[in-house]
Amino acid sequence: MEVAAAGDGLVRIRDSKDPGGAQLVISVGCWRRCLGRLAAVPGAAGNCLVAMPDGDWVLLRHRDQPRGPVLRFTPVEWRVFLLGARDGDFDLTTDGRFRLAAPPARHLREVLTCSKRPLPKIGSGL
């Protein structure tokens, strides 16, 4: 998952496996409201994003655009994103930019080394 904020009041989200593919575009305000709820509330995040399980995938879409772009992530990718969100990797500065350009690899290592612990279902928290 790639998340970008260039200070123009918008946050862009896309699947890093498909750089030329679809992207979700939401306001910085929506991002700030949604980020904390992505892990906590199954099927909803604030007023703009919806994350939902679909077989072996986690689907992410804009709440107000049910026929719009849908991003698809594996449970491991989603867990890495949630860990980064928990640790503040996607928090915005006052000018609407991210503090970090990309989530640190420590989250991927944490997920991959926790093989004894099953990945949580969406909405079960971190």
C-alpha cells in the first residue's frame, strides 16, 4: 500500500503492486478522521473509507463511491498497514504532509515473525 499527501489537501492511496492502477483520493480531514478507526471498526472507517474482508483479500474503497475504485490487499499487507497506522507512520504534519515517506520495514518483519499468532480479522483491533 502506498499513501501520499503532497500538501494539496488530498491523500492518495494505491496498491504498491499496481502502480499504474486505481487510486483512492480523499481529503486530509477525512484521512485524519478515518485513520484511527480503520483497525477498530469492521466495515467502516470514518465517513469516507470502507475496509471489508472478501475471501483471501481485504478490500478498501471510498464509502460514497460504491462503484468507484476498489483496492485489494492481502491480510499480511493490511496488517502491516495497520501496524504502521498504530505507530503514527501515516500521521500528517500541520501542512498536510506525511512525516515518513514509506512505512518502515519493521512492521513487515513483525508480521512475518509472528507465525504462531494468527492474523486478526478486520475490526478485531491490533
